[in-house]
Amino acid sequence: MQQATWSAGALAVVGAGLLLCALWMRQGRNWARWALVALGAFYPMFVLTDMNRNGLGLWVAYRYLPELCTAAIAALLLLPASHSYFSSVRRTG
């Protein structure tokens, strides 16, 4: 029970940090965008580490769908259109 409480607390803190970082990114702060990109780059490393231990199968796409989506979102944040969108928000807002 104590481990579940600590895990839930850590998940709440990380989730709040991600939300705050996303809000800062929406306000045009470029460092927040890069922080989310860096975090998104860590997810495939966790997936690859687990696949190295457990093997590769068809269940990988289903089991790691959230991690793969996070990596895809991080890649989309690197596109020039994304940069111009978030940069224009700060100038007009």
C-alpha cells in the first residue's frame, strides 16, 4: 500500500510538471518545448530496454502504444510549423 501511495504521488507530480511545461510551451517559451522533446526522447529508450529483456513480438505495438505516441508527439514538436506556431503565440499574446 505504501508503494502504491508513493507511485501515485510521483505520477501526480510528474503529470503536473508535464502539464505546466505544456502550458509554458503554449505561451511561447521555447525551452519548455525542448524539455518536452527531451522527455519524449527518453520513452523509446525505455521501450528498447524492455524489448531487449523481453523480446520482440506483435504485442509490442499494443503494449508500448503510449510510449510510441509520446515519441511521435515529441518528433512533431521539432517540425518548423510547430516552432512557428508556438513562436507566433508569444508575439501576439
